[in-house]
Amino acid sequence: MIEYQSGVVPERSQVISLYAVNRWSSANEPDRLMAALAGSDHIECAFHGENLVGLANAISDGNLVVYYPHLLIHPDQQGTGIGRKLMSRMFKKYGDFHQQTLLAVSGAAGFYERVGFKKTDAVVSMWIYDGRDH
């Protein structure tokens, strides 16, 4: 059974394990990753027993704009509804915000469209990034 928790940064070892198994480069910078999660406006987590199997976080101005930088699901649990549930929990908090944004890697874009996000030509995605994945 999956249990969900709001507002709690999981233990460092659990976080690093989830990011590493998903091959996110931020697992290689654990101090910065943990500080980033601690500085999030909101975090939602999914646990299977003691194991962290899903995590989503948000950065927000608290009123109008929210950005969802991370949504990770353990590969063994992908396709089971955990990601949808985590986003649903985020939408409960931020659903009435004027602007909800994220950057989706190409392979994940279909998931985000299924939970309500839309691609747009009205804005251009731009960034300064060091080129490593995730």
C-alpha cells in the first residue's frame, strides 16, 4: 500500500537513492539537492513501507505562480498512478494559481498532458543550464 505525506523532506539516503535510480544528475550533488528540497515551497512524497517511491516539489511566490521542478517515481512503481496522485495533491494546493509551469523531458510530456498541462506556442522555453540531464 502506498502512503502519501505532505510537507516533509525525506531522509537524505532515501532521496539520493530515488534520484540515483532515476539517473538524475542532482544525485551527484547531495548537499545541494537536499538544500533545494528543504527550500521548496511544498513537497509531496509517496512511500511503500519505509521506501520512498515518489517525490514532487514546488517553488512558488505563494499567490500567483508555481513551478514544479521535480517529479520522480521509482522505476519499479512507474505506471501505477503514483505520479498522478502526487500531482493531484499539488493541484489541491496550487490549483487556483494564475500560472502553473514545468519543464518536461520529451518522454514525460504525455504524462503531463494527461494530468492537465498543455503545450503552448505562446511562450518560448529558454534556459541557462549546464547540459547534464535532470
